[in-house]
Amino acid sequence: MNAHEDRRAGPLRSFLTEDHQRLDALLQAALRVHSQVDVAAYDRFRAGLLRHIGMEEKILLPAAQRLRGGIPLPMAAKLRLDHAALASLLMPTPTASIIAQVRAILADHNALEEGPDGLYELCDDLCRSENDQLMNRLRAAPARQAMPHSDSPAVMIAVRRTLERAGYHCPD
């Protein structure tokens, strides 16, 4: 986002875009040297992404739907599929290929949220009368507890199915 866009950004867009940037930096730190995963950085990314998804799923999307008379935003279904795909990729032990898949999904997903007429801009406009309340709720959103990583066959099948349902392929 350039400086001109920053001046026009509403509070929801600014707050959630800054969180994307924080998460991007953590994910970058998780895979810096020779495809070696920095587990501590990845765990911070994982917890942060789960919290961010929770903010959107439990606060932002429901508020927008309520303010639209119970009608979900047209992009809500795609966002939820992406959230499920991302959450599923957080279950197995992280590898360079899993991190690459997370990055690929986030590149498209974040553009859908941050871009012109994206989720955040729509919500800033739609929720204008409630922005202060929504910002308070977003800031107070609890951390999400991540389950231990699992590479079991059942988990990997669930990951593959969730990714396919969202239109993505499963990393090797």
C-alpha cells in the first residue's frame, strides 16, 4: 500500500493490513536460511494467523453480514475457503513447501482483502457507524491456541481435501 492509499484507508483496513504485514514478516523470518524452518518464528506466525482468521471469521464477516440485512458479502465464501485452507496448512509440521503454499495462498487472499473494493474497504464503508466498536473488538480478540503439529495420514488427507475444496493443490 502506498502513502496515498494509507491516507484514505479507514481504521479497519489500516489495522488489518498492518497485521498482514506483521504476519508476512514472521513468515519471512520462519524460512530464511537454506530452506531451514525457524520453528519459533513459525509458531509466532501460526498463532498470529489463527488469531487474524478468528478476527475476520468471528467479528468482521458477521458484522458485515448483519449490516447487510443478513446477506453475506459476495466474497465471504471465497475468504472462508481460503481461511480453511490456510488453517489446514498450519496442522502439519512446517516444511519449505508448506510455507511456499501458505505464501502463495496469502498473496491472493491478502489482495482480495486489502485491495480496492476489497473486504477491508467494504467493511470500513459498510460498518462506518460501528467502526469504533469493531476496532475495540478486533484489538481485544483473543490469541488462538494452536494444536501440536501432526503429520498423520488422517491430517494429511484432511489438508489435501480442504486445499482442493478451496481450489489449491497440496504441497508435496
